[in-house]
Amino acid sequence: MTEPVLSIRDLSVEIPTRKGIVCPVDSVSYDIAPGEILGVVGESGAGKSMAGNAVIGLLNPPARIAKGEIWLNGTRIDQLSGDAMRRLRGKEIGMVFQDPLTSLNPLLQIGDQLTETMLTHLDISRSEAEKRAIAALQEVGIPGAADRLNSYPHEFSGGMRQRVVIALALCAEPSLIIADEPTTALDVSVQAQIVALLKKLCRERGTAIMLITHDMGVIAEAADRVAVMYAGRLAELGPVREILTSPSHPYTDGLMASTPLASRGKSRLHQIPGSMPRLNAIPDGCAFNPRCPYAADKCRHDPGPQGVEGRAACWFPIVRERTA
Amino acid sequence: MDLVKVKNLSRTFDVSKPWLNRVIERQPKLFLKAVSEVDFDIAERSTYALVGESGSGKSTIGRMLVGLLTPSGGNVEIEGVDLANETDAAKVAAVRADIQMIFQDPYASLNPRWRVRDIIVEPVLARGGETKGLAERLLEQVGLSAEDAGKFPHEFSGGQRQRICIARALSSEPRLIVCDEPTSALDVSVQAQVLNLMSDLKDSFGLTYLLISHDLTVVQHMADRIGVLYLGRLVEEADPDTLFSDPKHPYTQMLLEAAPRLDAFGREVVPPEGEIPNPIDPPTGCAFHPRCPLAVDRCRAERPELREVGTSRAACHLAE
């Protein structure tokens, strides 16, 4: 097996509050290989973005990494100083946020934003940087790239802006891109364009992508592997087809069943009772036990095994005939 | 029996710069046609869904239906009364009481300083009705508990807040509820709860819904009839089975193709070309022609009328 680009080991993030410490990410481990898209799904409050922010060193204090290790290309990065982390951000890790308008500087032309990023991270001349900026814009499919360098962000539409943000994330040729809900603010047709673009970049450049989203449909189409998170913990991790067609964690199972699907017709949707617990009120034992149809006594006391590749974080995983 | 009849409905917004800028910069007035010549009927006790991407005018239509906006052209008839032109105040008031609305964002649509009880009974109180025990009863009907009536909105999660919004909409015993993206702000598992609740209430109260959504899967699950909007015009109307199995309009086909599917692992989508054009300066002829793979010369010159194609209606020269 090839060396993973990103390797997260037993990562926990904690936030001290007046009422005690809450733990939005709890003992999470996963790897991303080069050229792989790892989908991270979960509902709001599941800790999926928080894990992404921890990787790139953008946790908002007082949130902090409580334990665990983050390895990027064989280097441990969770203990780096602010300066070293800043050199890494943009160069080794690119980031694409949900809202393309707030992640671009409205006062700078996009050409300047692209060249600035490259001049900061790469040892190249300004004219070379400009050439690369045009190439990057062309690569993400912006028509008339050379003429658009002098445009300001507000002159682009939402989908085009998201392309600019992706170009910006790419321009220093990082080995990992963290895309945090990159298509949530976009329309269906534009979403399809952006997903196709991410897949193309991943395939052609071998960039690893961590795709954080709540949309199972996007995951099904784009991701190679998927990590399902619930209340800060990894519920399940594995190849996307396996997890989505025969989930073994009751939460994933309920989530899949509650998504409206054409094939299910007009019958009532399956519903998971209740909602995700708040961080300061995570139940004892398995965090999912109050909503779980299979919960037994054991689940209410013991949090159960940690979710890792091929093993759900559940005492009583659902076993199905795996359809190949 | 049709509860709602929408005829030739249009709405134009003035998006010009201020007068002084127009004079100095010699710019003409600018108008944005958010909705143009939309026609549809909603049968009593059915769910009519409007789908479309942002800027297609679906929310504007919803707002005109409840009377939050006045139409610039055409009319909306509810229970046979044209709300914008009716002069008999008593008739208007009677119809108004039969219409309610549920909004997208349950965080913004509840007053944070009011207790849940006051929020829920307000529509009844406004007409001087009896409200004793009403909030408690409604809360139980939407799956919350009677004790919640004394709490404030911040004590509830998003899904619970949307239930409170639904309880408020139900309190005046409406016949028509306009739901503007009721589940877009909710997580999947909570969305399922709210959609199930909406179906149950429809049956037990005999409600009619106008469901506005961009999510095709939700629409397919809920609707009895679907209207697809593009740039302010109805481009196709059909029942869900026909629409999803045999879409007539190329835009609908594109939308269905582009929507992410749960069972399509690693599907290679040929992503749709282009984006929604600027509604201030829409393309000539069929508004979809710059993105349409089938467009011919006629599409560029002549705007297609909505016409019957099989059991559907489609606005396309080539649909058959």
C-alpha cells in the first residue's frame, strides 16, 4: 500500500467551556491515500468540519487538539508552530470553503490573489506566477482565463467563484485539499460541474481530497471511501459502495433509509427518532444509543469499539450479505 | 375542485440605480422579470411542488400566493377570490385566514423574545379567536409536548423549531399552506421527520400544500404535481412519475441528470454547460437555448408556449 498523504491517529479536539470541557471530535482516526477522495459525512454538529480545521491548524481558540497525531506526508504536523503551519497551509494543504464569496478578498483582483499565494509559497518570479495563474484558471474551467485575471470576485457568478477558490487552493500544488461543503451553496447543475472538476483534479494530479459534506448523493458520486461521523466519533469507515449499500452501523443505516429515494415510492420515510445530541449532553455509552433501535444495556454504559476501517463503532453491527 | 388558480402571473422588480446615478451616468431604468406568465392550478387536498434553481422565481410565486407581494400582471385566485383585485374586505379576510406559510429558516422565522405559546396562537389572536389550550394541543399534534408551550425558541433544535413553525401555521385552521423550502435548513434524519409530519397533517387536516424546493428527491417524494421553473417561466409541469421517468423539457432532463444520486457510485456525469443567465437581460426566444443541447434556430427566435405533451405540459418547440 502506498504511503498515505494524510494520516490522523486518535485525534480529539476539545473546547473548554464554563460548564466543563466538551469534545466535538473524539478519538478519530483515518488515512487518505494519494489520488483518493475521502468523503466525510455527518449531520450538523457531528464534528466533520472541526476535524478538517484541526488538520489545517485553523481551530478557533479555545478549541484545541487534546490528543492524537496528524501526519502529513510522513511529517507530524499537529505540534508545528504557528509560523511553520502558515508555510504549510496553502503549500501542502489547500482549502476550499463552503461560501466562495467570503473566502475571496473582495478588494483584490483574482489574479493578484492567485499570484500572491504562489509567490509566498513557491520560489518563482512574478511573470512565471502569472503564467501559472492563467493555467490554473484554465484548468478549473474558467473561460477567457487571461482576461479574467483583472476581475474582482464580485464580477463572477457563484459557481465561477467556487472555481476560482479551487484554483487558489490548487495553485501551489498541494498534496491534500480539504473541501468543506464545497457545493452546498450552489445550484444542482453547478454542483455537478464542481464535483466533476474535483474528481478530474484528483485523478489527473493525484491530489488527495478530503470532501466534507452532509449530502450523501455527492458522496456516492465523488468519494472513493467514506467516513461517517456522529457526535464527534467515527461511526463507520470504508469503501463508499460498501458503506452506502450495506451499512453496518445503525446510524448509517437509519440515515440511508431516511433519504427520499425514487425507488421507495411514496411510502412514509423511515425516521430516526430525536436529533443529534448537543455537545454538552452527549449520552453515556454509545452516543447514538437513545436513538438506536437495537440499543441494549451494554450500549448505555460502554461507548463501544472505536470505528476503524472495516469495523463500525457499534457493539451490535448489522451484518448483511455483502453484495459484490 | 381547484383551490388555487394561478393565471398568467407575472412580477417585475425595479432594480434601477437611484435617480441621481441614472441621470449622471445616463443609465436607463432596469427591470428584473422574476416571474413571467406562469399558469397553474392546485387541486384541493393535493401537494403542488415548484422546483427550480436559484433565481427561477419559485419563492416569488409563493409570496404572491400568500399576498406578501402583489402581482405585476395576471392574478391568483384562491377559493374563487382574486386577492389582489378583490375590493370586498370581508371576502379577502376570509381567504387570508385560509392561507399560511412555513419558511425555510426556523431560526429566523420565530421571534426569540416570545414564548412558544404566544408564537403559535398569534394567527388566531389576530382575528380575535379563542386560544385557550390551543398551543398545547397543536404542540402535541406536531410531536412536541404540551409543556414546551412556556419555553422560548432558543431552547429547541432546528427540527423542533420547524415543528413549532408548522404548529403556528396550523393554528388558524388553514386550507392552504405555502411551504418555502421547509427542510433545506435541516439534517437528513430530521428532514425525514418533518416530511412525514407534513404528510400526516395533510391527511388529518385536509390540507393543500404548495411546496417550494430545489431538492428533487424531496419533491418527488411529496408532490402530486410538479412544476419546473426556469428563469421565471414554467417550462414543464407533470405528475412525479411522468416527470422523473419521462421528462419532456431539456432543462428538466439536465436537472435530473445533474442531481446527485445515492445509487450512482463513481458515476461520470457530463456536467451541464453554462449557468443560469442574467434575468435582467434574458436570452431571446427560449431562455434555455444557450445551454440546450438540442437548440435549433427556431429556439433562438421564438419563445415556446407551454403546451400539452402527453399528460405533461412543456414549453419546448421540440418536446413530443
